Amino acid sequence: MVDVSKAQDGGIIKKILTEGAGDTPSTGNEVSVHYTGRLLDGSVFDSSKDRDQLFKFKVGTGQVIKGWDEGIVTMKRGEVAILTCKPEYAYGASGSPPKIPPNSTLEFEVEMHDFYGEDCTESSDGGVLKSTTVAGTGLSNPREGATVKISWVMSHMDRELEKRSAEFILGDGAAHDIVPGIETALLKMKKGETAKVTVKSLYAYGNVGNAELAVPGAADLTYLLTLESFEQAKYKYEMDGAEKIKFAEQVKQWYQRRVRGRNVSGWMSIVTS
């Protein structure tokens, strides 16, 4: 048994019943589990198995009790474990009437079925999935038109194919040989954040691939992506006269460089706002 609480205060004790395999989920990942919750006297107060339905939630985001947010991220696919959560990591002094008394330590037998990253695509098609490995700072994300500074390592089937950094205007990545999936993920990232980003071929190099980088056609790629910094673009009402002229010229150049049928809605919202 091991204490898996971040504070190492004995608040979450984990006992593995069946070993899992592979990696573990990151904050923000959607996980699907089966579970049975018991009081220390062995009485069951809840079970997803009784409903014959997997329980799904975004881990580390406060959707569940603290003991789950901190305990589930230590589990691998296929793993079965008992998480014993002290009251402050469960339902606290108030409990959860009528089944859970106040100040109850709870045991959860949890079976990890699957997890996957945050879907960053507008269409929720799973084409760009992001799993945070190092949390960023601040509350804002870069928007289209922001100047971003990033670095990444790209791989295909565990083989590293590219390692580089770039500074560019978000929305103009194609002019810097940056695939659409990277820009899609950046819109969901915080300053200083590092994330594992899985990019389907539709959001990468498509059926053609990239011979220079040895990326085959229809290849799904994995990026370890860091948003080092960004500076938001000003909206039109925030600009002075000289800035409006300069930005209009940037937009004109951007249109002229358009490739791959890129979407211009983000830039236009900045220009016309």
C-alpha cells in the first residue's frame, strides 16, 4: 500500500489489486472507470457496476472528490485498485446523506478502463487530443492573432522525427511549416504549459505525409509541445492609428500567403471588432 496524496499526509492510501499497463492520465483527461464505494464496515453506498455503465469524468478538474482527483491520476489502463480516502479527501464533516455519514473514511474499488486527452477541435472529432504534463500559469489562452513562442518534439510510432522551436502569429502557422493541429492545441494552452498532443493525420500532413521529415502518408503524430510565452494581439478598438495600419498590412500579407485552405475567422474577428 502507498500514500498517493499530493500532500503525503495519508489522505489517500492506494492498494493495487491488479496491475495495469502503459502510462497514467494527466490533469484534464477524460477517464472512464468502474467503481464500487464502501464504508469501512463494508456496506456499499454506490457502484457503477450495479448500473452496468462506466463512469466518465475529467480528472483533476474538481468534478469528483479530492481523493479521486489525486488518486485516479496514478492508475494505468487495466489497473484495479482500492483507494482509501480520509474524510477531508471525500465528503468531509457533512458527509453525503443519507448513505454517507459525516466524517467518513471511504474505500473505493476502482477499475481503470481508459482515458484520453482533451479534445481541442471545434468539431469534437478527436483529431487533436491534449494531455498536460506541466501545468501553465495564468487564466488566459492565446487567441488567433497572438504572437506565440513555442518549442516541440514530434514523433511517429515512438521515433523522433523533428525537434525545433518557432515564434509566429497564431493563425499563420502554415507559413512557418507548422501543422494545423499544433495551432489548434495552442488555443487551449496556458503560458509555460507543456503537453503531449496527439494529432491525427487530417490535422497534420494528411495522406501525402512529409518526405523531408520522413513522415509517411496518413500518419498520426505525437508532439511534446511547450507554449513558452505569448502576447495577445490587440483588438481594433485597442489600437492607435499606426497600429491599425501595421496590422492591416500584416493581415494583407497573411491572405497572400494562405495555403491549405486555412480558416481566417479568428483574424477577422480581431480586425473588425
